Amino acid sequence: MPVNLNPPVLALPVKGVSLGFACANIKRENRKDLLVMELCAGTKVAGVFTTNRFCAAPVIVAKEHLAQADGIRALVINTGNANAGTGEQGLQDARATCDALAGLLGCQSNQILPYSTGVIMEPLPVAKIAAGLPAAVANMVADNWLNAAEAIMTTDIVAKAISKQVMVDGVNITITGIAKGSGMIHPNMATMLGYIATDAAIAQPLLQQMVTTAANRSFNCITVDGDTSTNDALMLIATGKSALPEVNVAGAAYNTLLDAVSEVAIFLAQAIVRDGEGATKFITIAMEGGRDEVECKKIGYAIAHSPLVKTAFFASDPNLGRILAAIGYAGVDDLDVSALQLYLDDVLVAEKGGRAASYQEEDGQRVMQQSDITIRVVLGRGAVNATLWTCDFSYDYVKINASYRS
């Protein structure tokens, strides 16, 4: 079961966004697997996408449509099939999905952004999607975010949704987000999809800056298994339906919105790790005293990606020399290990190049039994800090991924 993560119970409507879902039977019968998000005229959309060179057809098409100036009017998301590794036919299929929805909504095909998640290298069942779209359009309402969160799940156990309201210049702004992801998670921008909407009006360049910064604070700080998906996307939608004038400078209003959007993104990113495939432990890796963020994350990810570290945490085995080994091979060639300190929560484990004199095995065992654990690495090289989030590897991770297509 997910690590200290409960199903969402509240996701506030965002003025200017309507959501509808359908059971299109894409991979399994009678499950929500198709989502449509209709956006009011004038809505601005920005996003960040996977850096995987084998990026999926819908990623290519979505980026093409975003670059055009017609104004985005809807998003369509299917689960059960990634439409990745599908060549030219995959591009045609993604565009055909946009054509089908555009016909129902009365807009242009390039005003639709497509997204897919699921099995790679299988043809997209366009006929099933097209057949399911009328039902999704028919049940579009503003207060449908919880159904939307369920409709984008694949191997997720728990739907992921959150809302936040913040006062900006006396106006109450709503921000609601949903995400999916459980395995194949290691973003440079993870098989992770995220959609965050606000009723604030934000100028397009600032909206792109905001989603990029929010991603770097959140989704680009998580890993489940070190695999960067072909389909990742995080989209930020600003409908402009609040009374707040358009935010067009990076001042106080922008910073307030950025922090609120980042909080939503961090919650969703952490929820993905807590719902990681087979996860039993949620692990925070706090890097402190680095020279720059690059080296902090390099060392942090070496720890987070180590199968030996992750399996030790699953077993609650304080075999903490595995963490030292990961730090050592991270690729920071001039690292002075004698200046480094390693903590497990409040327990000093290592210092001066070896085991701390005060460390007792029972203290490490106590912490390892917890479901939420912090690994703190004090590098002693500078003033830069970085935080990453990961989970353990259990037997269930292997089972889930060994039978993913069945």
C-alpha cells in the first residue's frame, strides 16, 4: 500500500476548466481511462516535457500545438497505451485523436493537446478513444477533478489531487492539480503526467517560467526507479477567470503564485513517490553544504538510485555502508570524505571518513523501522542545499513490472 498517502477527498473547481471522463476500454474493461479537459477562451497553457529522446508521439504533437498561436482549448489524456515507440503511425494517431475531439468541441485540431500513458510500442487504439470521447464530453463539469485524477491512473494505487487557495492583492486565487505516476519515475521532466490549473491570469512567458521553476522544485527532485519515461509532461493552465489583473512582471504577485503552484507540485510529486510501485518506505535525501546544486543532486541521486541502498531500506537493515559507497561513486572527484557527515534522521552515522564513534546499531535499526525516513548528507563544501525524494525497492516492485503488460 502507498506510504502514508490517503485518497484525495477534495479538489476545488477552477473557473474556466471543465472535465469529463469515460471508460473507453483501452486496456481493461469498465475502468476510467479517458479524460477531456476543456478550457475557456483566452486560457494560457505552458508545460515541461520528458527529455527522453524516444519521446512519445503525443509529446511531439503537444509541443507542436503549444508552439502555435491559436490558443489551446482542450486536453485529451488516455491511459492504457503510451503511443510511444510507434513511429509515423503514432504521430498520425495522436493527430487523429485531436481531430476527433476538435470535431466534438467545435475548435481546431491544433487547439487540442494530446497525452498518453501506458504500454510502450503498442499501436494506439484510436477507434476506442474516438468512440469514448462523446461520453467524456457529455459529462464535462467543473467539479470533476477527483474523477479526473482516477481517469489518468495506470499502476497507481491511489489517485493524486490537491487544491490550494491563496490571496494575491486581495483576490482569492484557486489552484488545483492532479498527477499520475508510480513506476518508471526519474524526471528530467518521469511515466508521470501532471496537470495544474489556476484561475489567475498570467502572461505566457511568466507562465512558462513558473512551470519550469515549479517542476525543478518538485517533479525533478523525485525518483522511484531511475527510469525516465517517454511520456512525461507537467502542464500549468491559467484561465484568467479570477478578478486579479494579469500578472505580467516577476514581482510580489508572481512570487506568491509561484510558491503556491510549487506547493501543489511538491505535494503531487511526493505523492507519486509515496505510491511508488511496491513502496514501503518514503525516503527524503537532504543534501547540505554543497558547492552547487549539480553536485548535491549528483550525490543525492547516486544514493536514491542504488538498488543496494533501496533494498536495505525495504528490509529495515541498517547496512549504511551502502550509502557511503554510493556517495563515493557519485562522480564528485574532489570530494573530501573526511569532511563529510552522514545522518539517518537524528542519528549521526558517519564522520571523519568512517563510522561515527557515537553510532549504535540499535539507533540505526530504530530509524530504519519507520515508514518515513530522512538521509541527511552534510558535505562541508559550501552553502548550497538540495532535497530529493525516493522510496525503497520491495518484492512487489519486481512483480508489478515483470507482469506489466498482462
